[in-house]
Amino acid sequence: MLGIIIGISSVIMIVALGRGSTEQITSQFEKMGAKTLTIRPNLEKAKKEDLLTIDDIKTIEEADPDIETVSPQDEMTGSLQLLDNKRPVLIYFVNQDFINIGGIEIMHGRFFNQKEYEDGKGYIIMDSLTSEQLFKTSDSVGKDIRVNVGGTAQILNVMGVFDIAPYYAGVGSLAETVTIPGFAFIPFTYKQNLGLYNKNSSIISAILKDLNREREVADNITKILAIKHGNLGKNMYIVEKATNQMAGFTNILNIVTMLVIAVATISLIVGGIGVMNIMLVSVTERTREIGTRKALGATTNDIMTQFLVEATVMCFIGGVIGVTFGLTTATMISYFTGMKSSPTISIIVISLVFSSLIGIFFGIYPAKKASDLNPIDSLRFE
């Protein structure tokens, strides 16, 4: 029975956590923009004149009527510093529309607007965890912070703080114990004050109005960019779809889940063999009982049914214990790590039915052996 318990509990636990993680990833992609297209040059082939610039934003906006909003996105590693306290961050130089593209949820303050973006003022939007680590509070709006990036440093004013929790979905409490870089957003136009200014943008992100036209819009973007930069037919630009990334993550989780289920199935088979051995021993120990029942009129089918029911009930009880243990373990892992557990009624029912079928399958041989016993020989058995 132990094999049944381990196998069923493993299936329940992995499916619950796997499904929960998939839901977390899907939810996060939806918040961050499932309708997002990311455009970047093919750096293996691109020359200087092929690189994307902020001038391409208007070109992309006009490429297709189903493009809702566009933002440059230049990423650099750096740090935020308050006195001697320094925290690593990924700094993104973006425009005012990135709040819609990045799925940012502002907790305190606000995101910069178009006028502030065009003025190129020194504002920064930082994540809540970094704010707590530096200022001991998530509400650091209006305070100054030193930004170290690209070999230079500037004092910027905190305009807003956004909720970091969705970005750490699935990481759970590790985010507070392991040094994971934070996130910060600065107006793209402020790069010149940092001595980093040029019109080049490593990538440009766009949001679609209609996800059903994703492929068509992507083709229109690459074509119009190629025409503008004079590299038509050279496949110089790559458009990455958020839906493809989401599918990639879920596929990986599904593969891992199936591997664990395969291992758990082996445990179930071993458990079934164990049940068969127990039933064979039971047949031997109850030989006189079987002979007595047959002498009193019990048929071969009666004896076979009795032992099949016993094997099935034994495996079903193991399945119930396994389901309970699996759900409890998944809940505890979810509580201590922050991972989401999402069990379903269907997987519980399937697990219990499968455990019962294991009992029937591995109980056939012992039941057949019991039913075939000769009543006279059975009564003589010592």
C-alpha cells in the first residue's frame, strides 16, 4: 500500500503545483501584456544603420492600425544607492507609454507623463522591494536616490513605486533572501544627462489591439522597418511574441509534470505488485476459510469477487491516503515558498479511480488462485 500512497500523493502534489505555477505565469503574462510584440534587430547581421532608434517609434505606430501603443526599451545594469546602502537593479530607459506595455502596477506616486518625458527630467520609478531595502518603506515618493549606471552617477527623484510581487511570481520568499536585481524605469530622454544619450534603442515594444492579427501585424512591422532602413529582404528585424514566450514556459512545466507523473506511475506499479503479494499471502493464510465457504455453497465467482473487492478496497484506501497527503504537502509547499497550488477535482477523481484499477488488475491473479482451490484439499490444509 505504501507504493500506492507515494505514487498518488506525488501525482496530486506535482499536478497541483504545476497547474498553479502555470496559472501564475499566465496571469503574469496577461498583466505584463499578452498582446505585446517585442521588436529588435538581428545583431548577427545588423550594421549601425540597421539599428533601431526612437525615430522608429512613429514608423511602427503607423505600420498597422491595430498597433495601440509603442515604447523604446533600453536596458542597462546599474545600482541604486542611499548613503552606503547599494542595491543592484536593471534600469530600463522607456517612454510614458511603457506603463501599459510592462503591466506596471503603481503602489505609490505615479508614472511620468508625456510632457515630463519630453522635458527629460530626472525622475525614476522603482520597485517596492528595492524601496523597502533602501528607505525601509515602500513609499519613497519624493525622495532622492543616487543612480549608478554606465560608469556615471546622478541624483534622481523617486516619482513612483510599483508593486514587484507580480514580477517575482513563482519565486516566492526567495526574493527576500537571495540577492535578485530590482527594477527601475527612467525616461529615455534622460540618457543624455547620464552621458549615455544616443537615439539607438536595443528593442522597441508594441501593444496590439487585436491579438488575432498578431502574425500579420508582426509582418507589417518588419517590412516597413526594412523599407525605412534600406535592408528589405535581408530579415534584419526579429519580432518576438509574448504568446510564444508564455507557451514556452507552460510547455516546460508540462514536460516536468509529465516526467514526475511517469516516475509516480512506476511507484504505483510497484505498489500494485506489493498488493498482489499481500493478497497471495492472504490466500495462503485463509485456505481453510476458502475451503469452508466452498463447502457451504460458495461458488468460484463468489470467492474471486471477494478477493478482488478486498484488493480494490485496499488500493482505494491507499489512494485516499495518498490524495490527502499530496494535497497537504502541496499546501505546505505553497505556504512556505509562495508557489501557487491549484488542485482540481478531476485529477483527484482520476487518481482514486486509477488506484482502484491498480487493485483490480493486480488482484486478479490472487483472486483466481483462491477461487481455483479445491474445497477438500483446502479443508485439509494446515
